[in-house]
Amino acid sequence: MKYEEAFEKLNNIKDKLEDPEIALDEAIKLYSKSVEYTKICLDMLKETDGKILVIKNELDSLVEKPLDVEE
């Protein structure tokens, strides 16, 4: 599942939980599902953060050198 899918499902659950007419049993089931989708989103964000740090470290290791231009 992609991050966007899990996030959209979380938003849908939030909308359903905001309904004052929702039955308690249904609210508990939806809350349980929201915990699963939240974990998926957080895991993906942590993984992405690691990738960003690797890229940043690679960029930081580049050395700036003057360009040799013959006149």
C-alpha cells in the first residue's frame, strides 16, 4: 500500500468517526483500522527520512572545486 492510499483511508475514517450517529461498535472497529493505517504511514515516513539522510550525506561529501577555464 502506498502512503497516499493509507493517508486517504485515514481521512475517510476520520470523517466517519465525526458522525454523531455512528454506533459504538462501528467506531471501535474504525479506530482499530485507523491505528493500522497510522502505523503504515509512520513506517513509510521513517523509511523516507532515512533515504533523504543518505542523499543529503552524499551531497555533503561533494567537494567544491574551481572550474578550470582556458582563456
